[in-house]
Amino acid sequence: MDAMDLVGRATAALQRSVLPAVIARGGAVRVVAVEGGVATLEVRGSPGAALPLASRIQDLLGAAVPEITGVRIVGPHAEPPPAGRGQSLADRVRAVLDGEINPVIAAHGGRVALVEVDQGWIRIRLEGGCQGCSLAEVTIRQGIEPLLRARVPEMVGLADVTDHAAGTKPFFLPGMLLPAGIGSWQRTRW
């Protein structure tokens, strides 16, 4: 089967199901390529738009296009990470962070740094707009952790060691305008 046909079928599957949810969350996703059974998806906009849906997207594409056995999510114009054969666990984690996660969360001025790998436990620190962001835990648990588990199966667990109270420019600040009820807005205090 032709690679362009696979891209077209994968794009159609995303448009029918997941794409509206990604757009509603402030993001965009497109199928860039399908090679060796892996669909490469380019994500733009809010990192919280697509990363939490990564496992759902992979399941959906696998069901709609059986030739697709994996999904790689990259930021705009990112180069996919190299295959991890022969690399240490820390190097493979760093490759996923640098190649797939950091290009996406850079849209909000954020970055994930690898602090330590110890007996399968991955310790990360969120920096920039992610340090102190009230959605950091969601990004970690619904986006970063599932993606790392899929790419680095020997990972035992993921721990965030960020001092969120020290964040000086978080992307989402407590006290921003949030809906208080239907048709009205109020300034909230947290």
C-alpha cells in the first residue's frame, strides 16, 4: 500500500474523531508521514490539546488503519528522535523529551528537563512556562507519562521534582478569568 494512501486514511480517521477535541483544546494535529507502521503526527498550539490524547489517537489510528502500529508525536518542523538501539535508558528518555515532548510544550514557553534516572524511575523538572502552571500535573499524567511509557517500556515510574511555587512566569496563572456560571465571568481566587 502506498504511503500517501496511509497518510490519507489516517488523516480521515483523525478528522472523524479526535481532531474536533484537539481543536476545542486550542491545538491542531496533522499526519506528516507513515513509515514502517509508525504514523508521525505534527502538533501545533496548546501542548495540552494533543499530548493527553496520545494513547487514544494511537488506538484510534490502529483500529482505523491496521497498517499503523505506532504513533510518534512531534512539534512543528521537529525531526523525529533517532531509534534508541544501544542507548542508555537516560539517553532514550532524553531523546523522547527533546524530540517529541519539548517541541510541543515550547508553544507555551515550557520545557521538560531530565534530572535523574534511577532504577527505572524517571525524575523530571518542568521549566519556563510549565514551572508553576496549574495544568502541569495534567500535562505530566495525561501527556508526558503515557508517551514515555509507550516509548520507554522499562520505565518504572515518573516523578516531577519541580519547585512549582518558585515559578515566575507560569503559562496559566491562578486568578485568570474563568467561567463562574452560564453567561457570566468572574475573577477567581485559588
